[in-house]
Amino acid sequence: MEKVVLSVDAEAEFLETVYEAAVQPELWADVLERLSNVLGAASANLTFQDQVTGAGRAITFGTDTTQFDSYFGYFATRNPLLKITDYPLALRVMTDEDKLPKEELVRGEYYNDFLKAIDAHSILIFRLAIENSNTTVLNVVRPANREPFRGRDIESARRLHPHLVRAFRVAAKLSNMEARLAGFEEILDRSASAAFVVDRGGRLLHANRKAEALLAACCGFALRRGVLQATGSDSSRRLAALIGAAAVEDKAQSRSGAMTIGRPAPKKPLSVTVTPARKGLGPTLPPASCVLISVTDPGAGIEIPEQRLRDLFGLTRMEAKVAIQLLDGCDVRRAADNLSLSYNTVRAHLGRMFAKTGSHRQTQLVQMMMRAL
């Protein structure tokens, strides 16, 4: 087979796909296909693997991904190429023959039972990342009826290698940022308060479910051309001032603030807290200052999860129901009526709750539970 000579145009086209994959992870399969084509290979795979346990996953081209189930489930710990450590361990390009003589490789179980199954004889290895025992490796594969990877192939691979490493690092960082952002949004969605995240100009970046409900009901807040505002002009000016104070770039100068936003009677005003959220809550370049706006409705009932009370204090199901009544401001008789229980039964439950929590009075019990919740 003729040696592969990578043209300038082919290389440029390939690198364009590589850097697109840095921000669009679904394109790594295209990278594998294009790399296989430019290097005259039959298949390629990108593996993420724990070198100690053998656990991992793979993206493949030219090979059924399910064939790697047996690799990560069995052959990864029997791969002789992993057992031969090249020192110093570094990001580099190599072939299987740099790690193990071919005649020794083909005698083993790994070659005969796994590599043959995926039609792999010569392997060109791009090591892209090393983190403790975890490695990310891109393997380009030729079958036995093709010429093994040699000089010009390896030269081309080494020229492409820094670009692949850089693109993978960018992809990993973006993935981490997206995961952190998703976690941040999930925390906000679980909040008992309505929560908005805005930039320094008040432009809405995120709203949790309760905040979206406030906007939908036009309840104290409105979104005008993407900017979060209060429904009254005076309240809007004050809210904008609080956002500006919280979004000051100098961390020492930024400050939190609070205000109320009135609503039509008989509804009570909303309690609003505006807090600096610092930088980096989203994948913006450069990172933007963000502000967290937390909104509480003083007239809304408190949602107290029964299971949480049971977990925290070891209460039975009925004791937790009694506790919820007490936390909601009911006395023992009112709690008994609401739960369709006798006064003495509720008193008995209360006595057992005192014993479990180490409290002696109803007010002490309620204060303890409120602090815990």
C-alpha cells in the first residue's frame, strides 16, 4: 500500500472538523471518520478508560460500539499494551509496535479474541489526556491486509496530535462548565423561593420554576425586552439600583440589598433579596458578573416535606403529620381536628416527639424543627 501523504487542503479540512468537535461533542464521530480517511485506516475509536479497573466507554467509527462491551468488561484488564508503561508517561503518538513487538502481540488472547474481532492489526495511538489512572486515547486501526503504520503516517499523526489534544481539552472544559451550570440550575429549581439570575444590566439569564410562575402571573415582576423589571416604576428603579450595586466588578465593593415589591390587596408585598453571584455561572467569554434575585411570598404557606421530618428526627408517619400541623401554627386541639384524631392521641404523639428530639415544650420542639429545616 502506498504511504499516506496528507495534503494541505485535507489537513485544513480535517482540523476544521476537530475544532468544531471541541464545542459540539457529537462531532467526535466525524473526527474519527475523517482521521481514518486521511490516514488510510479502516476504523478508529476514542476511548475513555480507567487503566486500573478497565472501566470505560468508547466512541467508534468503522466498528460497532457494542463490540467494545467485551473490551471494557473483560479484555481491558488483559490488554498487554496497557501493561507496558512507556516512561515518561506523556501525551504522544505511538504505534502498538512501540509498546510490544508484533510477533508477541499476535500470540496472545487479546489479539486473537478481541483485536481480530474488530479487524485490527496495526494501531496508531494518539494519547490525548492523562488524569490519574484515567486516560483518553484515540486509536486509528488498519487490518492485517494493509500495510502497518510507518514513517510518513506517524509524521502526519504527530503534526495533527497537538490540535487533537487542544480540541479535547476545550471540549472537556466546556463539558465541565455545562455540568456546573446544570447543577446550579437544578439547585435553583429546588429552592423554596422564586429565583432569578440576571446580568449587570438586569437581562434575565435564568429563572427557576417559581420565578417563571411569577412572570407568567405578572405578579410583581415583568420581563421587558429580556430585562427583568418590577411592575411599578419606583420599584423598578430601586431594583435596577440594587442589581447595579451587586454587579460591581470589584468584589470588595459589590454588596447585597433587599426591598419589597407591592401587590394588589389583599396580597402581601413580596420580599426581594439581591445578592452578588460573582462570575462564571455560564459559558460566557469573558465571564460575566451575575446577580441572584431571591423572591419570597410572606403570605405563602411553607411546604414541609413529611419524609424529611421523618428522616431528621426519626418520626413515624403520623408523628410527622402532627409536626407539620404544629409548624403551620396550629395548637394541639386544632391539629387533632385537622387530622381527625382525638386530643389525647395527638398529645401522646407529641410526648413521643419530645422524647425523640430531647425537647420538653412545644415551642422548643417547633424552634428545633424550624432550625433544622
